[in-house]
Amino acid sequence: MDNDMVEVTIDSIRVSLMSPHRLVVLKDTAQERYLTIWIGPCESDAITAELQGQVSPRPLTHDLLKSLISTLGARVEYIFINDLRDDVYYARIVMDVNGRLIDVDARPSDAIALAVRVRAPIYVHEAVMERAAILPEQEIESDPSTSSATEIAGDDERLDIFKSFVDTLPFDDDEPEKE
């Protein structure tokens, strides 16, 4: 195992209200930092179903991959999200095949869906974490009884994008108000 590998767990899967895509949120097991990766709805559903213990009547793609790996006598050692280039994450599935480690290129979403099925650890390269990880905001950790509304909501500049969006919504001012 390389010192540049940071072990992560799946913290959550978030749904975007603006697109059909989802976010998988990975949490560093050693410190408070998170990595978010956009994934498709199929991969999101595959990860969620496995984490919730749902059983499909027929093998899904990631179940098939798990079965093929096992049938061929290989074992998934770990998943490694090893690179981030042009806002695209890259991953490797590292397998033991007859005592020899081999790795296969994969989309992180597919690799994670496989990892939850075979109970393999997930790692992220430290350089990727340094570039893309999110740290919890300080105001979240502060005592709510001492936080002002400004500290919690943030400054007005951060809210301007939302104000602009609401201003563009097509409300019909002639429509009577509903009681």
C-alpha cells in the first residue's frame, strides 16, 4: 500500500435538483474532509441498492462483474481513485489474480459500485484529495447560540447567485393569489 493512498468511506449519495446526476460523497477516514464525485443515476442506484441490502431478482451489471471476477479466481483488493484531469476523476480496480496484482481502468462510479458488492476498501490519491477535497465550513462547527444570522447564512455576495436565479423565474403576476 502506498503512503499517498487515503482511505475513504461512502458518506452519502446526494441528488441534484438541477440535473439527473447524483453526487457520491466520500469521507476521509483519518480526518474531516470529503470528496464529491458526480455520478449517473444508474450507478447511484446500484451503490444505494447494495448499501441498503436490496436484492435484485436478476444480476445487475456490477453483480455480473463481481461474479465474473470470482468465477475467474480473482479477488478485488481495493479501489483506487488515482487521478483528476480536466474535472474528470479516474479510478483503478486492483485485483489479486493468482497471487499477482493487476489493475484495470474504471470510472469511479463503477469501481465504487463494485467495491460495495465485494466489500473492498476505497482509496483516493492524496494529490486528488488535496486538489478537490472539501473541508467542513467553520460556521457549521461553531456553537449555534453564539452564531449570528450573518455567520450562518454567509455574506450577501454568496446569495446573489440564488437571488438572480429566483428573479428569472417566470411568475405570472396577473394570476390571483391562492388562499
